[in-house]
Amino acid sequence: MRPLGTKVSQATGIGPERRNREGDTMSDTLERVKKVLQEGFEVDPAKVTPESTLASLGLDSLDTVEVVMQCEDEFGIEIDQESNPSTVGEFVTVIDNTLGE
């Protein structure tokens, strides 16, 4: 159950609509991750959902490392090597949490 007064994102259906230090909401971050996947790996953005795994999008472990590096460049952050998210939604949360620090 969500704490009173929090809203679930209409765009992603996950988490409250918080803003990171760049002012992006989780749905903004998801859109930027979709862009990285589309431009760098030719992944159809329509197939990218918060529940998608990178493997289900056709990416192998080497591609996953490259996605992390490209997202680090896109967002100007360093992603904790031990975060190990298993879905795109978890990856977005890691990015937002890192930006919120």
C-alpha cells in the first residue's frame, strides 16, 4: 500500500511521481532510457516497459554493460556496479536514486 498523498505515475504505472535533481520524473527517465536503447541498440521503444528485462529486449551481458555506460553518459552519473537491476523499471529507479543523491 502506498503512503497517503503519493501518486502512481500515469505514464509508467510505477512509483510515486518524484523528481530527481535534474527535475525529471521517473517517466522522464524511462523515456530517456528508451532513447538510449533505441539509438544504441535498435530496440523498439514500444517494447520497452518497466517490467522488461534487457535480455527480453534481445541484449546480452556485454550489451548490458554498454547500456549502463551509455546511461551514465546520458545522465552524467556513475551507476553503482553492485546495483544489478533485473528490469528496466529497476534500472530507472537506480538512475533516479543516483540522481537524487
